[in-house]
Amino acid sequence: MDISRAVNAALLWGSKARVWPEVELGAGHPFDDHHDAGTGSAAHPGACVVSNPYYSPEASLRLSYGLEALNDEQFTRFSYCIQLLIDFLARRWRRSALRSLWFGLTRLSLVEFVPAFPADWFRWESPEGVLASHFPGEPQSWESLRNSAGSVSVEGIPAAIRGRPAFAIWFLLVYPRQFTPASAKLIEDALNGV
């Protein structure tokens, strides 16, 4: 099964079937000492704006090119998909890769929207839910990180998707905001035959 397109979609997020890149490198590496690198800040003029999933692609582009003079919202130091990538690397014993990125990762707030009802997974907009966020630990125990990555629960995913992990890849292309650590683990387990 070729899932390269679905994997490339991991860095895409959206709402109302709108999709835009969450992370795109701008003037610097996102994990260097300039924590606003790649966010269109004054320190890095011309760098792209990294918006959240509540903006359409059009609005993200307007923000990126400075055409939204009345919007002063900042998009620095948070991510909607880095947690699932951390888990992915930890489950593969990529300790040295995570170690080299960890300082920068600990400066990011890892964010995930959890719909209040399983049926909200299938809606363009979820009227109720929890916007959960946390920072990675500093220092972080490797054993603890491996255990948490390996024990990601898929129980919050609706049964219609849990029972059809091959369909989940296609579903996430339409609802990329649902590409969470749990949905990534569901697909990964299916590919590994677990």
C-alpha cells in the first residue's frame, strides 16, 4: 500500500475542507534560537506566516503577505502536528533525532482540538470541544516518552473509522484537522499489522 501522499498530508491542517501548510520554513530553521523563524516576524521579514487551523488558505496568504493590517494575532510557538511526529519518532527509537530537536520542541505549545462528541469528527466545524495544549517536558525521560508514544489511545476515534483504518487515510485527506496522535497511531498500527 503506497501511503506517501497520506504521509505528506501529515503537515496539512484545515477546516471546512480547507487545507494549508502548518509548518513551512521561512528565513530560518524552526528549531534554532530564533523561535519566531518561519513566522513572518520583524526579525525575519518575508518569512511565511504559520497560521492555525481556524484560518482559510486565503486568509493565511493574506496574513503571510501583510494584507491583513487589522489582524495582529501572532502564530509563534505552537503546533498542531508536532506531537504526532514526536510520537512517531519515539516509537521508532529515534532518540538521537529527537535529542537534536528537543530544545526547540520544548519551546512549542503542542495543541490538539478534541471534539466534544464523536459525531463531530464528521462535521466541517465542531461547535463544542476542548483545545488541549501542553509543552514537552524539559528534561524528558526517554522511557517515559517511549511509553506515552506507545500507549496513545485510539478509543476517542469514532468506531466507523477505527474499524476501517485504510479508509482513515482518505478521511484524513478531507478532514486533515483530525490528523492527531491517535489517528496517526491507528494508521501506523494497521500498516504494522497490529
